[in-house]
Amino acid sequence: MSDFTLGLVGVGKIVRDQHLPAIAATPNCQLVATADPYASLPDLPGYQGLEAMLDAHPDIDAVAICTPTHLRYSQARAALLRGKHVLLEKPPGATLSEVEDLIATAARQGVSLFAAWHSRFAPGVAHARQWLSERHVQRVEIEWKEDVRVWHPGQAWIWEVGGMGVFDPGINALSIATAILPQPFFLQKAWLQVPSNAQTPIAAELSFTDPEGAAIEADFDFRQPGPPTWDMHIDSDGSRLSLTQGGCRLVIDGDVLIDAEEREYQGLYARFGELIAKKRSEVDVAPLRQVADAFLYGHRETTDAFIE
């Protein structure tokens, strides 16, 4: 794995909570500068935008795009056209069309594009995928609930078009499900509860099935007080697999196989380094497609206004 220098675009909560500790723990990654018109980091050069950062530091190898979703396409494309490898925070774009164009641009430029589905790097996910790979799934129950005021304080963009509302955390569950279930699955019904003063849902109930008729149910909610619930339970061939705590804990038929601390973003940056070294891209749009299907096919119900 080769060394690479990095520029961060966006210095918001997710960067401070996750990206910075992960970068510090990645020995082959050196953070050089940031680009954000509203925030900066101490003891590190900060610039108003991506272009200014790259003009000042033309030798930067890669950039991580951590801005609100509607800004990512133009920023990622500009970085790719300047020959930089790009890591995209989830979701990788506001629309599937944007992401498809970024994939094509990265291929033309000969650089790596990485859609960073961080929940797929949770400790129990790889083992769950392997265990399920040759099994017949009958039923899946997904419960992903948290308090938006704790996890997205003051982030008004999440309620605007493109902000995804409860699908911002919900897509983490979908990124795990699309990675571990042995069959593709398809939306059958969706109920979206949208606050009267918002454009995106605060809660969603989704029903899916796969080609063999499995019943897959997902319940997302931004209104849960107290600790979050990030769990999924999968019944297959007379056994039950439970992947809980966002994928940190794996239990099969009552036996605890994995119970580990969350280190998802360290896994992300290790994988990004591998992709850069091989000049390969890794962009799976399946989780974003599931969300797009929910917005396309979901029944919208207006609920109480959201007050921060």
C-alpha cells in the first residue's frame, strides 16, 4: 500500500467525529489541507474552496468530499479532472445520474473513485456476508432509529431536497443489507412520513422482497429518544442471524461471534489506500438506488412540523 496525501473538502460534524481520527490512525495517509468556506482546522492550511486548495497544494494525491450531498458532484468532478483520487462520503451523489457520470470521468482520468459506505466496514458485516452467502433467506427485519437532534444538530440541509431526511442514516442499513444478502431485493411498498415544514421524511417503513420471495421489512425513524437502535435480524434455513449496534455485534442462533468496537472509518481509509495503489475504483450504487426507489414509489404522509 503506497503513501498518499489528502485534502478534505468540508469540515463538518462527520469530519470531526470520524474522518480526522481515522486519518490520524492511517499511517500511509497524510492530511495536507482543508477546503470549507465556513470552518477550518487548527495548525492546518484552510481554503475557501476545492480549487483554491488544489491551486495552493498541486501535489495533493487525493481528496475526500464530505460536503452536503447536493454539492458533491461538482466538487468531485473538478477533483477528478485535476487528476486526483476521490473518496465520496455517503451517499456518493444526489442522483444516480451524477454518480454514473463521476464513474465515467474517473475511468477516463485513470484515477480512483471510492463510494465510502462506511457501515459495510463494521466488524460483523464481512462474517455475516460469508455466512449468508449460500443460505436461503426467509425473512429480514431492519430497525434503524435514532434522535436527529443528537446526530444531526442544526443541520437544516437534511430536510431540504437532496438531504434525504431519515434516509441519511437509513441508507447505512441499506448499504449493509445490499452487501450481505445473497439475492438482490426490490421495493414493494413504502410509507414516508414527511414533516409539514420539510421536503424529506422523518420516518419511513419499507417492504421489499427478493426473487425467491423473502419478506424484508425496514423501519427507519429520526424521532427515537435515547440510545439509537441500529439492528437487523435475518431468518434463514432455520437459523437466525442478528447484526446489531450498527454491525458491531454479530449473534447467530444465540451465540455471540463478534462484539467489537466501531472502527468503520479506519477501514474506509485503508481501503481507499488500496484502491489508489491499484488505480481502481469502487462505486456501488445499490444503496442509493434503493433510496431513489423509495422516493419514486413511496406513499407520502404529512406529519407534525419538525422543530429543532
